[in-house]
Amino acid sequence: MDDQTLVRQGIRSLLELSTDVVVAAEAGDGDEALEIIATDPPDVLLLDLQMPGRDGIATLEALRERQLELPTLVLTTFDDDELVLGAVRAGAHGYLLKDVTLDQLIGAIRTLAEGGTLVQPALTARLLRATRQLRPPNTAEEQQAQPLTEREQEILRLLAGGYANREIADALHLAEGTVKNHVSSLLLKLGVRDRTRAVLRALHLGLLTEKAP
């Protein structure tokens, strides 16, 4: 979804070069997208942030209110810290800048379609900085977080890197079903309902830290 017709047509033409990506519909603004999604939701929503009328973040919030949430990949020219964090908090499962290659874009769509999350590596540090500026939790419930096992911490780091369950299983030499069980345990311990919020919550709690260069 993008308000610039030429941009949408260009992205569509590029995506149609892939044998396993089908562009189901296009929309020029948030309201048009909501109408389409209500009747024929796609497997993955590709979303711009800056649009006339209802912008990308407002569209994500409307989807949540209407219980129409679906894997959403934000693709934008804007790399502002607050926009990145706002999009993730509103429910985006992936975030890419428009300077990515076609292979990276298609790979991101596949990752989200398989249940994964993805934030472009260049934006991970922005999320870390932005979450440090969040107001500290002010209730006992918010402050509580059950300790994670070593294996859960490993899986959490891979989730933050955008890996899908199958990729995590391959990386850690585990059965995919075992990974799904660990992810479910992570969500329960962190008190969140999906993988993206798990990563955001972990960032907020300091469970994911920047590695030294």
C-alpha cells in the first residue's frame, strides 16, 4: 500500500518477477486498504507510513481495533526513530527502508508469511535507542518478567534477527515443533501475544543489548 501510483506499479512489477509472490491488491491510502483487507485479507501486507488521510501507523491501529491484524511489512523511505518504534508498537512485523534490493524484499515477505519477524539490521540500533527512552514501567505487573532459560534467550535473539521457526530450528539443530514450544513459552513469560511484541518487550527490559563492535 503506497499513495504514489508509480511507486506501487514499480514494486508490483518487481514482485511479479518472483514465482512464489502474488500481488493480490493495491491501495493508495489507509481507508482503501482497510476496505480491501476486510473482504479479502492478504497473507502479508506491504505498507508505507506516509500517506494522505489515514497514514500507515493509523492503519495498523485500525486493523488491531477491527481484529484484522495480519503480518505487516513496513516499506518506507523514512528511518526516523519514532516512526520505526511507532510502527512496531502498532503491530508491524517487519520494517525495511526502500533502498533494499529485490531479493531482500522478497526474502522479507517470505519470512513474514512463514510467521517470522524482520527489522532491517541498520534499524535495530535505532530500536534499541528508542526503547531506552521509553518511560520505565510503573506498575508491579509491568515490572515482572519471568526469567528465561538459556535456550529461550538464544531463540529470543534469533527472533530479534527476523528468523522464522524453521530457520531457528536449523540454526540450533532442533525440531521445528520444539522451537514453537519455546516461542510459546517466551510469549507467556514476557506477557505478550506475538513475536514482534516479544522482541519489543525484550528490548524494553534490556534483554537484548547491542554487541560491542
